[in-house]
Amino acid sequence: MARRTLLDFYDDLARTPGGFLVHDDGYRTWSFSYAETAAASESLAARLRAADIGRGQAVAIWGENRAEWIFALWGCLLEGVVVVPIDYRASAEFLTRVADIVDAKAILVGDTPDADSLSAAPGESGRQERPVWRLAELRTPGAPPPPDRGLREQITGNDTAEIIFTSGATADPKGVIITHRNILANIIPIEHEMAKYRKYAKPFLPIRFLNLLPLSHMFGQSMATFVPPMLPGVVVFTRSYAPEDIVRQIRDRRVSVLVCVPKMLEVLREHVVRLFPEAANPVEQMHWTRRWWRYRKIHRLFGFKFWAMVVGAAPLDPDLEAFWGRLGFLVIQGYGLTETAPIVTLNHPLRLARGAVGKPIHGVEVRIAEDGEILVRGDNVTSGYYNAPEATREAFKDGWFHTGDIGALDDKGQLHIRGRKKEMIVTPEGLNVFPDDIERVLNALPGVRESAVVGAALGGSTAERVQAILVADQGLDLDDTVRRANAQLADHQKIRAAALWPGDELPRTEGTRKLKRRELRLWLQEGQSDKPAGGATRGGGRSVASVLERFAPGRTLESTTTLDELGLSSLERVELMMALEEAFQVTIDEAGFAAASTVGDLEALTRPLEASTGAQTRAVTPEPFTFPVWNRSLPARTLRRASLATWILPATRPWVSLDVKGLEHIDGIKGPVIFAANHQSHLDGPVLLRALPPRWRYRVAPAMLKEFFQAHFYPTEHPLKARVTSSLNYYLASLFFNAFPLPQREAGTRRTLRYIGDLVGAGYSLLIFPEGKRTEAGEIIRFQPGVAMIASRLDIPVVPVRLDGLHRILHQSWSVPVRGRATVTFGSPMSLTGNDYSALSAMVEQAVKEL
């Protein structure tokens, strides 16, 4: 089909059947079909029209990977609005500066960035206040009005689709103009190539992609927005980047392709080698069938549908590529830049050339200049930089775009990358770091005469990291200087290692006086110190500081040193957690690790459990129980529905004369919801289920106090009779009521929320008694904050429910009920937002009291 603009591609996407986007936000999974994606996109387009934001005007998107990001992209494109993606890790100040440059008319914000900081971020004086919309609001679109077909005809291939800005934090950001034509020049060749193999893919559909590349990057967008619909495929986004969570997502969601930066493959390699030490040095020469059989445990770990990794945004270590290849996985890499929208070359999945980044895609020309620089020409290449004519002239000569990268073409036409001509540093996470930005901060500090910042590998790694070389006054405290500089820099810019230059001035070229960065980098790599770091040492000579030495070589580390000073990326923090677990043979709670702010906190985390006291953050053992999933199987559901209708709920009728009020409050709403009720008796659950209409009754999962079943979960601490009774009660409650254990005083909140999120994602409503225990005389006592945390995190409404009279029918001290009258009253649904869970729970408590 002819593609004049991206909107022609959108028309095909909107007509595609089946699921498209899945977002696991750490608590709940959200799923959207292609049709739902189109509806949400068109709803945003209508909202833009209503706000008088139209063709050629800009809207910034500042958010983490999530389905609503895709809705926002297409919603803007449908109205001809220019999308300005901002990395979710960028500061509010950077966002504001970019928004001022492009005169953004609105800002769409995710959950991870601090939207409240926008009001405090400095901007141009006198500028009009911009509306800030939450991406989460796009999740439930209204019915959009018909699209403006006349506007669509006006949009051309030369219209700007996006302006993508560099990551500089102290210099003026530079925006790359990307048009509809640029992106289509990438889409169409790949679409034509995939069409040749689509019929062979049918037995394996849907192909699922786990996309970990930021959507603010062009390659991340391509692998989430444009490539999967060609199959069609499903795209999965996840909040957690911990290796065990990534592996779980791949296995449980039957993912076929992982899309990530090279650093993630490093993290996963360490995880795999920890689990299967025999994989440390895979055999090189072996038929693929024998290789698959030899490493079948690793393939079972990831799931047998997983077969490929697509890597982008940063250079890939050849040894890392070879490692995964020898295990029997395909590693597909290409080459490109933001300026090329983004793909220049791409390895063919069925004809991989190890060590190369592939051949130019159709319509793209590549030439190697005399000095080895890679030059590119084609419709995918940007027309230039936003309001920066001088930078545009420097990048283009004789119609060729000068990439600043050094490479070579082999006799088969495969491109090999040799290095970078530009001074820009690309971190393993794919973020750009400009040395001038950091040098400007360093040179302003007392005692620093001049500085040079280069990208060089730290010990034990091939990944390029920010390192500084200083000429300083006598007696300068190097660690303190780095600490103060890092306090002014963005996370990806922070200095990882520093050294003092032995001379009076840094080496520079004659005439232009440019720094000789290549020589400085070589000196740094050859003269790097291997001195041990300080810190407390425990058994076997192990210390937290010695583990940290790998991540911050040459730095002086004390218990009070903050982790922010080290400038670790999120993936490196995960790596650090794994390294500490390996060194001290403990399992570290992820939430506790995330809360750690100093080296001292990490030392507390790695102490044995018995060495810690009080509420101190510490190492924890895994939860000794699993949540029930068997009770949602078809046989269990069938038996439960039949039993509830025929004998369980009818068994309450001889004892309970029931009045039901307020059903009109739940008649017009769509689940799932949380039914939050006061707690009087063991009859509360059955009576409330009896009060619910059938469409709710059989899709409810009641929460039961986990501590009530202590003998079941901790059998060694109880006699045989208690174990049998407790286990029988637990399994019967799980089977006949779809109940699940909710810990009140034990660890496991995150796992509980994840399980509840799975329930809600499957369409089940929750029944929770927030008081946490039955009351003596029917009074309502303080609601625990858990109900508010669940409602806020999972973004589901709470229906307050008041129970009256059941304590007079079966008091908590009785074993036999007496006949009596009870009332169940349903209130209006409540939407809880924010993280003041105590205050939100008090609102629910008050709503129940007022019924």
C-alpha cells in the first residue's frame, strides 16, 4: 500500500485485529488492542482540537514506557501536532528549556517523572502557562468526534512529525527535526522485507516484543510503534529492569524478542551465569540443535518461545554478542542515529554477520570518507536541526550527512563500526553525554584550573563511562570536587572516575588549542589506579566497599558516601544488588534496596538477618508461600459457581434475613472494583456475596488474613492437628470463595500487590475488610491504609459497603449462629489518588460510617 504520510500507516494499524500493547506497571497489567489504541489516540486528537492545539504546534511527552505514550504519539500525529519526546530521566529544568525553545502548547507527563516540579522549574519569563496532562488519563478515552479528514489531506510527507533533543543539561539542547517522510523511509523497506516471511510466521503468532528501549528514542519508538504492527505483534512494557523480573516477563508472557540496550544483555549474562555456572564459557563450534540441547535449562528459564534480542542505542561488545550467540539466541543489531530516523543499517535475522551492524536498508546510501567517517544519504536523513542553521551546515556537506562515527564496509557490504570521531560520549544506556557540559561545571569549582572529560572503560568492563582529568591547585580534595560536580549534573552525566594530570596544563593541539582527548583517554586507561576502597570488611575479606570498587574505581568510599554521588544508572543499581547478593550470599529485598541512599544503608542490607535489629532496612528471606492461581482454572470456577448457587449461599438463609440497599450505585459501573466493608463476623463474606447481583458475585476475590492460617504457612511451628485444620480451611476458602491470603504484619507487600494486580487484570473485583479484624459490638474501627494503597496503585474505584447486624447473628466468640436480621448497604464508588494512604483510607472509613 502506498504510504504518503504516517497517517496511512495508522489506518492499517487501526484496522488490525487482536492485542497490541501490554503494560506491567509493577502492580497491575494493562492490555490494549489495536482498536482500543486507535480509539484512545483519536480521543486525544479531539482533546487537542478542543484546546486549539493544531498543525505545526508542539506538544512535549515526558514519561516512561507505557501504552499511553503510544496513544499520545498517534493522537498528536493525527492532528499534525509536532511531538517532542523527553527522556523520563531528564530533569524538569531540561524539559522546561526544551518546551520554551519549541513553544510547546501542552505537556503530557507519565507517573515516573516528578510532574509537581514543573511549577518550580525556571522558564522564560512572561511565557504562557502550559497545561500539564497525565498520560494515565488517556487510558479511558471518551467517544471521539469524527476526525477532520480535511486536515489529514493537508498533512504531507514534509510535515514535521517530531523534534528530538539531545540530552545536554548545561548547554543549549539541539533538536533534530524528523518528518513523516524520514520515518516512512525507515518503515517501508522493513515492511517490504517482512512481507516476504509473514506467511511463515503464522504458526508462531502473535510475536511478542518486550521493549526496554525508551520511547523517547527513535529506535525504541520504531520497535514499539511501527515494526510490531507489520506482523502483527504485541509489545510489552515493564516497569522493573531487575533481571529476574525481565526473565519472568519473557517466560510468563511468552515473549519472542527482547528489545534493549547492550547493558541489559550484560546484566542478563551475569544473572544466567549465577544460575548456571556452566554457561560462563559456552562452546563455540556446535550445530545449533546440539547447542540448544546443551543449554536447554537456559532456554527453559526464558521460555521456549524466546529466540532473539534486538539491540540498539549504544555499541554492542563483540564478546557479549558471541556469548548469547553460543547459547543459541539470535542477537540482531543495526546502526543508526536520531538524525537518520533512526536506522541506517540492519542485520538480517536469517543472515547475521557477527561483529557487523548489517547492510544499509533500501533507499539509504552509505559512504566511507577518506578519514574513515561514515557518511549517509537518503530520505530517512533529517533536514537539519531546529533553529540551528550553523549546526545544520556543519553536519551536511555535498548532500551527505556526516555521522561523526568511524567505520568500514567489508567486501560483502556489511558495515563495521570502529569508533567515534565526535567527542560525544554514549553511555551503555544509550544516553548522550557532552564533555563540554561537564567541563563547564568542573572548571567553575574552586581549585580546578582546567579539566578534560573523556569516555573510557572502567576496570573489568568494556562499557564507556564518564571520566575526568583535572589540573588543580595544590591540596585539592579530588573526591570532594567530584562530589560537588556530580551534585550539579544529571544522572547520566555524573563522573564515574577522576584523576589529577601530573603536568601544569592539559595537552592541546597547536593553533586551535583543542584538547587531545585521544591521548588523554589512553593515559587514563594505562594509568588507572587499582587502590582498594575503604569500608567495613566482614568474613572472608568481603566488604560493601570492595564490591562498589568495581562500579566506582579509585573513589574513596565511606559509610556516609551517598549512592547518588556514584552516578549509577538504574541498570547498574540492579547489577550492584546482584553483586552484593552474590558476595554476601543473601537475598536483598528490592524495595529495601531502592530505599538505600548511602553505603552504610547497603552494609545494613547485607548483614545476616539475625544481626539486624528493629525496623532497620535489612536483608530478607524470600516469602515462604505462593499465591493461589489454581482456583481460577476452569474446573475450579465451574465448581465454585455451582456450589455458591446451590448450597453455600442458600445455607445462610435460615439464619440471615437480609436487606440490601444501594445496588443502584453499582448497577451502572463496570468492574473491577474494590468492595471495602466493615468486619463483624465470619458470615460477612458469604452474606455480602449473597447481596451482590450475579454479574458481580462470581467475579469477586475476597482477601483473607494470611496470619489466620499460620499453621498452614509455617507447619514446622505447629502440631499435626493444627496443620491439617489450617490447611483444609485455607484450600476450601481458596476453592469455594476464590479467596487469597493478604499479609498484614509480614513482608511481601510488593508480591501481594502484584498478585492482586493479576486478579484485577483478569477482571476480578476485590473484597477487602480494611479494619483487619472483626469487631466486638459492630462498631467501625480505624481502616488500615492497605485498601487505599491498592486502590491508588491499581487505579480502581472503591465501593464502600456497610454491614449491620451480623455480629448479633454470629459473634466472633460464638461457634453457632442464631437467627437475625442483617443489612448490606452499598455506597457510591470512590476514586482514590495520591500516596497519603492513611488519609485516603480515612475517607473510605468515613464513607462506610455514613451509609
